[in-house]
Amino acid sequence: MRFIGSKAHLLEKIDQVILEHATGRETIFCDIFSGTGVVARYFKPRYEIHSNDILYFSYVIQKATVENNKKPVFLKLRDRGISDPFRFLEEAEIPPMDKGHLFITEHYSPHEHCKRMYLSHKNALRADFIRNTLDAWKKQCLVTELEYYYLLAGLIEAIPSVSNITGTYGAYLKHWDKRALKDLEMVRLDVVDNKRKNRCYQQDANKLIRELEGDILYLDPPYNTRQYAPNYHLLETISKYDCPEVHGVTGMRPYEDAKSDFCVKSKVSEALEDLVAKAKFRHIVLSYSTDGLMASHEIEQILKRHGIEKSYQRYDIPYRQYKSKKPGQSQCLYEYLFYVEKRLPRKSLLVPKGPVKEPCPIVDPKKYIKSPMNYIGGKYKLLPQLLPLFPKNINTFVDLFSGGCNVAINVTAKKILCNDINWKVVELFEAFRSMELPELLCQIKSRIAEYGLSKENEEGFQRFREFYNKTRDPIDLYTLTCYSFNYQFRFNNSLEYNNPFGRARSQFSENMERNLIAFVTRLKSMNVEFTSKDFTEIPLEKFNSHDFFYCDPPYLITTGTYNDGSRGFKDWKASQEHALYQYLDHANQRGIRFALSNVMEHKGKQNSILLEWAKKYKLVPLDYTYSNSSYNTKRGESKEVLVINY
């Protein structure tokens, strides 16, 4: 199959890079942007393969050739007299079919109502017949799941050989290519049995990476702004056969759910950073091109930031020569192969020999769970006053400024949405949720031992802080805060952790471990989603009167380090204050219940914006003093309130 960016010509070079760095003990290979699967299939004889692509037609091919370990025998079809289903599908007389079963013929071959010339009429008709027959066999249980995918993959691989195109389905030719006039012949795909349980996925790579772990991760993301979904829309439609609403000259199907951030200049670096940071694989090999959206130095910085710097290597492979307009000059494009080794917790520590018991914290159900983070302005001490004021029977609880999650972790709701613009916090909670407790505790204690962290060892703390600012692993960040001044979560504008050493005070104590275990155990049992957006980007249209918003924004008249604009995150000014109140007014108009925490007065200052706005709603005074903040006051100097609309 002709496919943009196919790595068929690079297979031996990729193999050389892996052999150069691998130890020989590797067992799991992940191809997370699999495309037509040439890389996954090449390495299948040696490794257990995990392959993925967001496009469904690619998933079909992976199911047939990667997850499947043997050519199907089609026993039930044989019992029906169909000894060779491929030949039957190619040669059987096509019975009359109603319009609802002729989608490909009606939309992608020329006739009185359609001018598109992707397939000849006879081949489009044959494709419709095959798709209808396969679905009927599946519905009648005449084929197994893998038999179904194997036959469907044979059709998908055959379509390009009779398509009237130059390479992709972004356009069709206006005259018939002789290739397109041949009879459609399905492909009998080879299948290798590697005696392993291979797995295939159809997911966004950046979401899937959080669920996977293994030894070798191969990355072949899109290089430029060309989205793959519109370029292969016909293959997607034939594989899904879902009769979508198509539009335009080319009969394009909707593809919003298949767009990739790797094709967007403003998002590609962040997408790669996230992917590499979350990867739980020892070896990472990345293919990229000199004419891609990211420069090679950007990729190098990302890989070194999350990998072992001295292991980083780049291999340059010339693959295309262009003549320059100037005589005697030419420009050569290169395919890059990048390699880096990631520093991961040793498996011998994470998976001790013998049965492992999950930590079982004893949590008093009458007490509230405390966040493992000492986040400025945290509401743990206010929970006995706050939670009884919240509505009962909440469908979705939205913690709009979730911070350390003291409130959200203790709320009862069918679903919880935790949002905070500080993506470092969100990243940490997602890591807590995705890791098993033994693995999480092992990584923390391994780092403590590795750097000799204690209440007295400032030199070890400094070395660990320097290490974190290069690697930026979220669990390492949590461990670092445990030995920092006042356990605080503080950065400079370059997002480097800069909180000083917590001499003689801060450490990962037994009490902190119990809090962490209780928090993570609860978190894993909840239906919770984490986002990191400006609050205005949370659409109110998705919520109704059964939902509840809790807002604990930065306080305008205080000086917490999270709202001074000098920590790498957006500061909080009067314009944000007005925008929040306007947002909550809109929520109120839609019947959405909300509660807002804030201070009316602080050290002689008044929040006049809040005072005026709150007149529309109910005001509940709260009794609290911030003992963990940089704006400590004597009791009575700050007037904490809860503004509610119910």
C-alpha cells in the first residue's frame, strides 16, 4: 500500500539503531503510530508487539496481521460450502442490492448522480458486495472476530491497487489510469506466529501512552500539516462502512475525531513532549524528517530532558535530492532517526519476587482525606464547613480551580472534573492515578535512597532538584516537594522548580506516606477527569441543573505565589476576576449551581469587585485562617466567605 511516510525503506536502519542500544533482554516493542504496520510486522518475529493508530483502517490491518498469529481456517464457512472465502468474495455473482447497501458505488464511482472517479463502477460494486457480505457473515457468527478482520484487511489492502489516484485520496484522476480498470483482487496477507500475546489499539497516541509500558517505543508521528484522515478517507469509509455524510468534490467524510496535534505547528512540540514524558519504555526511537514542523534541535532538547542525556544520538539518512535554482547546487532532505534511553525505576524494585500485597491504608471514614500536596490556599481545614453546604445528589462536580484537590477528593458525585491552569499539578495527579501503589512508593523511596534525601542533607536535595529540572518526572517532583521549604509547589518563569531546601523540617514522613496512600486509593476509585485549561475554556453548555461548580480562584487581594505572575503560569488580575464573575453569572442563567470561595477583606484591603457582584447571591461567612500560606494573618483579619446561588 502506498502510504505517506511509509518506513519500508528504513526498516533495516531502525533495526540497526535498536541492536546498537538494546541489551537483548527486551521483550515488548510498541509501534504507536503504526500506519500500514510495516514496522510492527517487521519486528513481530522478535518481540511482543503493541501497535496503534488513530485511523480505523490501520487498526483493521493490525488486527489481521499483528494481533492475529495464524491464517484463519474459516471452519464455519467451509461447513456452508465456501472453501475459499477470498475467491468467493472476488468471483461470486453479485445479487441485486438496494440503495442502502451501495454506498461506495453511489458515492465514489461515476454514474448519473456522481462524478467522482475513485473506483470503476465494477470495482465499487464489488467492494460494496464484499462489505455487505462480511457484515452479514459476522452477524450470523459464520466468522470469528479475527477471521472478519483478516478478510476485511485483504479488501483494504486491495483497494489502492485499483484506485484512480496518484497516491492519496485527497483527489482522484480525471482520466482512468489503466491500473484502476483491473478487476479488484483481495490480498492474502502473510501472518507470522510469534507465540506472544500481541495487542492492537485505535486511540490517540498521547492518551494511550499513559496505559502502556514496555521496552522499545518506536515513534513515527506525522511530520507536516497534512492530516492523514482526509488523505485516506475512502479507506476509512470502506473499513468502517458506516455510510457517513460526505461532502465536497472528493466526498470527504467528517474527521474531527481523527485530527492529530502533530500536524499543527503550535501544538506539535507540546504533543511530543507529553508523549516522551509519559512513556514508560527504556528505549525510544523516533523517525522524523528535515522538512517536518519541528527542528532537530527542538526534538533533541525534548529527548534529553526526559532521557539520559549522554545516551542521546541522531542518525541522518539522506532520502531525497532536490535541485536548487542556482546552477550546480542541490538540496538533500534527510530522514532522521533519534535515539534516547529513558531512566526508569528498576523492574526488580517495582515487581519483587513472590506475591505483592497492595498497601491497605486504614482510613477513618469520619475523617476527610488530605491532599498529599501542601498547595497554597488549600481548603482541607475548611472541609467540615464547606462540604455540608454543598448540594446533595450531584451528577458532575466541577472543581474549576482544583489546586491540591482537597475538595474534589472528598466530594460525592457521579463524575468529577478537576481543572487547574497549572498543568504541573494536573500531570502529577494523572501520574498518581495511572501508577500502581507499589510502583509509586518504590520510585519515591528509590529516589530518597539514591540522593540520600533527609532533613539535613541539603547537598543531596540540590542535586536532586537539578536532576528533576532536567527530567521533569511528576513523581520526582512530588518527592522533591517533600524535602522543600514548607513542602511548597513553586517554579520560576522557566518552569524550573526553585523552592529552597526545607532544613530540619521537611521529609517524606510516615504520616505523609499514609496520606499519599489514602489519597491515591480514593483517586483510583473515582470517576474523575483532569484538565488543564483557563476556566473560560470549560464550556457551560455541557452542564445542567444536576451539576455543581466549586470555584476557589486565586484571591485578588492576597499575595500567594500562585497568582503573582512570576511562576511560569498566568497571574490573576482584576480582568480575570471580572471574567470569572461573568462566567458564573452565565452558569446561573443556565440553572447550574455553584459555590465560590474567596476573601472579602484581608489586612485592611477590601475586594470591591467581589463585594458588588456577591449582592446578587447568598453569602455564607466561614471561620478560617491560612496557616500554610505566605499571607498569614491573625484570626479575624481575613474574612473568608462562600458565595452560593442555591
